[in-house]
Amino acid sequence: MRITEVRTFLVSGGTPERASWRHWLFVKLHTDAGLYGVGECWGWPRVVQTAIADLTPLVVGEDPFLIERIWQKLYASTQGHGMTGVVGSGAVTGIELALWDLKGKALGTPVWNLLGGKMRDRIRLYGHAFDDGRARELADRGFTAMKLFGWRDAVSRVRKLRGEFGPDIDLMVDAGGGPWQTPADAISLGRRLERYGLLFYEDPVSALDAGGLARVAQAVDLPIAIGEAYPGMFALRPLIERGVIDVAQPDTGRFGGLWQMKKLAAIAEAHQVMVAPHQGSLGPVAEMAAIHLLATLPNYLIHEYLVNDVPQRYEVMTGQPAIEDGHILVPDRPGLGVDLDEEAIARYPPRGNAIPVDADPDYDYQYVAAHRRRAAWLAG
């Protein structure tokens, strides 16, 4: 069996009112045996689509069962372009996920069985508590973990939710990792959150500031989580080995593929670090790929889940996940257990792909605006 064609589908993953910038890029690998596999990738999807077109000649003609060989071939081919980051890694990811799906379908077995076999039948999820109403909705639907976003009012909101739900709900705070988030401010916020026993404190400073992240980790008695912006195990490995992070958060759509995530998980396991993949921007195919992986990991912690997402999430993929009491049930269907609905995809053509920034004419797009009224910004 040989790969004969690589197709990509760029689809809007948002609406004019919600995440209008978000896109999903799906991949379909066809073979001369009539079988195909599907994958998904992220990391600036429109640009990643072009990268996949460049890589396609290296994939066509290959035996799709030789996943490691193909991955190494693609990785080596990108090195001459320098540090391509999540664009290059995202392109390889989409192809690699499709290879696992194809191999599982050809062998009639789920991907989790190819990754060592499952350790659990369901994966615990956390939702996004954008406001108090959503927090109560999550709890009513059986979710036992939820995450809050941003710095403003973070302490007061955590205090309120801890008072309402007690210790039975795990809480997380995602500070966003903006370039204006200084280590001193992250430490100040983190120390005030310590008493509430967070499951983790995410992106307290920019992913580009490894030294600042280490300062925060040393000064704050909370588990530190980071990883969504990193391409591949080589990028996250130093933070794990230095003891800087407690929770690794590789993004299933742009980290380099399931095998890269599996390798990272082994490095993390050797350092008592947990794995909780990032899912906040991805579509449904990458989500199901993460579920297959997490079913096999001894050091899995939890998985991010978008509750009540945009309508197309539930239309563009068949084999939607089964949710039960705040968990996704691990599927038993061959491959990833999903397929693309190309007719549904066609109903959601891509829009502009850049993330919008603040329209305030006084906003200077970097540091100063974030520190206006600093005391109020850090209050709560």
C-alpha cells in the first residue's frame, strides 16, 4: 500500500460573533488500496496549508505504515528553513495524525491500541468558566474541573467559586502568557492564588521567557503548566528537565504528532511531570487524537474541552465523542474512529486568518496598555 494523494481542507472554526479568527485545517491521505486516513493541524492554519503542499511530494509514494520513517523524513526536510516553529511542526502533525488513523483502519484496531494499549476507558475533562453562570452549568453537567482566564479579578473569582463548590471542584487559572506579564506580577498573582489549591497555574508569563518562568516556579507554591506554544519534544524537554513545569501542555494540532507527544510524555514521566494537552483552538479531529493518546499514558492529568462550541464543530466530523459526567469515553472504532464530512466542511469556507487585536486607538499593541491602572489590573 502506498500514499497517492494528500488533500487539505481549510474551514472556518468560528462565527462572526465568536472566535471569528479561528480556523481548522484537516488533512486526508489517500492510498492505492482505496483506504484513507484523516488528521488535523494548527499553528496558523492558512500558512500550514501551504507548508503541507510543499511537503506532499515527500509523502506520496511512501508506505503509510512507516510512520516514524516518514516523520523523520519530513522533519529533516524542514531543517534547511531554520526554526519554522509551530508552522512546520503543525504541517508534520496533520500528516502524522492521518497516518495513525490510516494504519488503525487498515489493521482494524483503534489508534490507542497502536500506542501501547489503553489504561482507562474514559478521559476526565475540564471546561472554561468564562463567567459564574457557565461555572454552574459545568458543575450541573457533571464537570469536576474548570478553568478561568486572565488576570483581572482572577483571585476574587477563584475565591467565589471555591466558596460555592468547595474542594470537590478542581480550579485552574490561565494567565494567557502575554508579553506584558512580568515575572514579578505573575509571582504576585500566583502567591495570592496559592491558598485556593489550584490544579495548575497556566502560562503565568510568555512562553518566550524561560528564565522568567523559572523565577515564577521557584517563588510560587502552585503547579506550573505551559506548552501550547511549543513545537515538539525538543522545545519542552529543557523546561521539564530543569524542574520548571509540573504540567506539560502540548497542542495536539501543532506539536509534531502523537508519537512526539508520546515521547514527551515519557520524558515527563521520568521527571514526575503530568500531561494535559492544550485544546482551546483545535477542531474535533485533533481532540479525538488526543483522547486516543491520553488513554495510554500513565501520567495523564486531564483534558481541555470546549463546551457548547460553534455549530460546525458538530457537523464537519462524523464519530462525535460520547460525553458522560464530565468525561469523554474512549472510542473502540478502528483508527481515530472519525471521518470528515466534506459537504459540511464546504458550508464553512475560511475567513480572515489573523487574530484581531484591541481596536482602541490608544492601545499600543505591546506593553504599556496592559499596565494602565496597574493596581486595578492586579486587584482582587
